[in-house]
Amino acid sequence: MRIFRFMKRSLIRADIAEAIYRQVGLSRNESSDMVGTIIEQISQTLDAGEQVKITSFGSFLVRNKKERVGRNPKTGQEVPITPRRVLSFRPSHILRKKVNS
């Protein structure tokens, strides 16, 4: 059984909370609080530089990128790119299979 209907728009936090409300039977407020708690826990873990693995879905990780020299494609001028942290997502093989089938 599908939890979410096919939508042409993005899946938003309220959609996830609504699905929990319908499938699990928690109140709408409890469902919304649960989604908020999960998102906050994921955010805190990533902010601490740790990896988040969700079985059958994928892994979120923070990578540190070093300073490097880039090039302005319009002018060809070299421009320094500052070091930064970037968020990466690696889908699980199960998710890849679902998306590609």
C-alpha cells in the first residue's frame, strides 16, 4: 500500500506527518512533533560531522572540501574557492533499484 499519492509538487514535512497520522494512528499534532524530532535529530547529527544511515533508503554525510582554484567560465579568470562543508547523499541499492525500475 502506498503511503503518498503521486504528486507533481515536492514532498513536504506536512505530507510526512499526515502519512504518519493515517498509517500509525497518532494525532496530527503528535505526528507533526515526531517528524520535527526526527528532522532535528538528523540535522544535529550532521552538524556534528557524523554520518546518518537510514536502512533501505541511504546515507547522509558531511564532507570537508579543501580550498581550491576555480575559473570564471565567462571571463576565464581564476577565482579562489573557499574551504567548506558539503552535504552528500548516497542512496541505498534498494532505493536505486526502486527509482530505476
